[in-house]
Amino acid sequence: MDAGEAAAVVVAVSSALALAVLVVAVASLVRTMKALRAAVEEVRAEAVPVLAELRGTVATAGAELERVDGLLATVEVVSERADSASRLAVVAVANPIIKVAAAATGAGRVARRLAQRDDPAPVARRRALPPAKGR
């Protein structure tokens, strides 16, 4: 066997070993791809119903948000009306109450002065008091 034949044998054996390694690698890759495909199918089988349920939940939440928005708008209108009504009540009631209180105070003063004019006793009491020190 000469060098050319030995080189051919070495190349053939090396090629056979490389082919065997490639076959094992491809077989492993095929098994991995099958496992990956099964995992993707499992995820898809679980995700599709969850996504459908999520769509329904989002639609319900959107409807509820619109409802709450309407309620907030109504509450805002009611609050503004109550504020206006309370301002009107203050304006309508406060001024007459102040006038009545002022009139009552004035009437009380007038009544006291009239009572002092009619009653001579307070004048006598004022005269009977001793003079203040320093006068």
C-alpha cells in the first residue's frame, strides 16, 4: 500500500466518522425540533382560550370604565348644582338673618334706654354712689 492509497483510506474513514457525527447531530436536532413543536402546540392550546377570555375581560372592563365615567360626570353635575343651591341659600337666608339680628339688638338698646328714662331709681343709684377716687 503506497502513500496515496493510505491517504485515501484515511480520508474515507474520516469522512465516514464525520458523516456519522453529522447523522447523530441531525437526529438530535430532529428530536429537539419535535419537542419544540410539541411545546409550541401546548402553549398555543393553553394560550388561545386565555386570550379569548382576556378579550372578554378587556371588553367588560371598557364597558365598566364608560359606566364609571358617566357616573362621575353625573356626580360632578350634582355637586355643581348643590354648590349653587348652597350659595343661593346663603345669599337668601344670611342677609335677612343679619338684618333681624341687628333690628333685635337695636330694639333691645331702645328698650333699655326707655326703661332707664321711666325708672327714677337708676338715677338715684347713680347719685348715691361715692365719688371715684382722684376726683
